[in-house]
Amino acid sequence: MKVKSLKVQKETRWRRPGRYQVRINKYIGASGICSRRRADQLIDEGKVKVNGQVLMEKGYDVRPGDEVQVDGTLIRPETRKLYYLVNKPVGYVTTVSDPQGRPTVMELVPDVEERLFPVGRLDVNTSGLLIITNDGDLANRLTHPSHEMGKTYVARVTGMLTMKEAKILERGVRLEEFTTSPAQVRLIRHDRNSTLVEITIHEGKNRQVRRMMEAVGHPVTDLERTAIGTINSRLPVGGCRKLNPGEIDYLKGIK
Ligand code: URA
């Protein structure tokens, strides 16, 4: 028996940034148990309860702290894990919001209810590949110093970088607070004023590639991340795609 109609809430921001109140059918759909249309049917059938009361209002907006049950089972909206790969343009900041009003990488991913965040960071002047997800466990593991996987960059540096300097970069250079661990370096080409070089590093210290190149006397003028481990992509600048299941398994398998 339907007991009570719950009041429809106006769409307002959730307290945590990036979260909104969400329509009940979308909330149920986001939990992965059925489509939004089926969620509406379940409400009509009296099978949806909010905070223990049968819901009669299809337009109900779920609020933080609401407990939603479908057919007697408590559901959670964030069981769905999302994994996006974006190609960050220069000028975008790698944060969820920016007090200075600059564009953020979150503008590159679809507008979903899940609370997404970037994994690690790229400098505002760096372009290239970045993972955005709501999987906190994976993000923590990937950014933890003990399992820093290789990240590959293509840098344009000033002047001609020699093989000898490339070897120094490979062996490790002393930066202020640490010595970099072994890297792989490949000289791509040079002209009179600059060298294009590919470098794979296994740490993620602040401005690491720029500082390594400065340490051997060749400041970076352009920097692009071209691969995260074995994940690379021909995404257009500003583009976004979902990681495929093989890529997700690969990331989860990184020790
Ligand atoms: N190294 C840098 O110097 N900058 C980045 O954004 C990433 C790696």
C-alpha cells in the first residue's frame, strides 16, 4: 500500500562540490539495476521506498543522506565506476574547480552524476593524456610512489640535446629534493634552435620533466604527455573517450 507522497525537491547543489540532487529515476538508473524507464514503472508499482516510505512521486529528487530501496534492496548510486581518458589542451587546469575561473579538465568529460576527479596532474602549460575517474582506490594506487607506472612525454626543448645529455637524463639527475630514477630517452629530431625528445619517467614529481630538462641546460618550450603506461591514443586535443575494458584491467593490474 502506498503510504505517503514525498515532497518534490527543487534542483539545488549538493553540499559537496560537483554533486547535485538527482531525479529518482536517474538515481536508480545510475546504480545499474535497471533503466530510468523501468525505474518509473517500479515507482508506479510501489516498489520504490525512500527513507522507508513508499514513493508515489516520480519527480522526486534524491537528496544526500536519502536511503533508496528498490524491491526491498538498498541501492547506492556510486557503484558505477567511470574511467575517461582526455587529451588536455594547454591552458586547462587539472583540478575539479578553479578559483581563478580558468577552464578545468572536468569540462572535457560528460556531465554525469558521479563525482569524477583527475588522476595525478599535468601543468597548466602541458597538454596530453589524463585519466579522469570516480574510482578512488585506483587513483590512489596509480599515484602512489610505490607503483608509479611509466608516463611518456614528448618535449620540445631549446638548443640541441646531445646523446651524452640524454644518457644523463636516463641515469637520473639531481633535482632539489631528490635524484630522478632511471628514465628512457629517445631523441626524435632537432633543428637549429630546438630538439624534440621523448622521455618516459616513472615518478610524478612536480614539474619533473621540465626540471630534468632544465638540469641538463635545455628548458622545455612545449610538453605533451603521449602515454600513461601502455595507454596511448590519437584523441584530438580537448577530446575524451571512455577507457576500454582491457585498459581498465591493465590499470587495475599495475603492481
Ligand atoms: N612533467 C612536467 O614538467 N610537467 C607536467 O605537466 C608533467 C610532467
